[in-house]
Amino acid sequence: MSATMQINRVQSVTTGIPGRALNSARTNHFVIDHAGHAGGPAEALTPAESFLAGVSACGALLIEGRAAEDGIPLQRAEVAIEGARHPDNLADFASVSLRFDLHGLSQDQAEQLVGVYKDR
């Protein structure tokens, strides 16, 4: 069986403002700032926050989709994520924790849906 790979492309370009990049994904454009850049604006999301947002959005949307497929009455999924990095090594997360708050269903249904995410 041949599997077709899904390709995602994002382009990041420096803007001439130190510590700021303009990013494009399909027709979407967004700014990411380097919070630790001396003299940089530090107004937009940082690379780490953008990465963590992708992980938490994946969890929320995966659970929402699976609930719909299985007929589980999910009203809302909230996923909070926190990543800890040591100041001497900001390239690596020392720990990442996720909290799922799922509304409109039983504890068993919530555990079933979170289990789907964990098994990915």
C-alpha cells in the first residue's frame, strides 16, 4: 500500500526589524517575535509559544473531530499547554504539560477522547 505524504510549508522572512519575522503558511501571514532579542519589539508570539499553540490546537481539534465521528456530545474542548525551558538551554523543553477541559460529556467519554490523543 502506498501512502501519500501530507506536506506543510511555512516560510519565515526577517523584516528588517531586529527580532521580528514575517511568516506565511498558504494564504495566512503572521508575525513572530524573538522575546530575548536585544532591542526587538517582543510584541507578537514567540517561536516557543507558536510551537506550543500548534501542539494544543492539534489536541483540541483531534478530540473535536473524534467526538463528532463517535457521536460523543462534546460542547467545547479547551487545551492548555505549558512548556518549561532552562535559561541556559532555550532550544529544548525540560517539560511540557497539557490540561484538557472537555465540556458536555461524561468522565468516561472524556478519558476515551484524551486516550485517542495520547495514542497518537
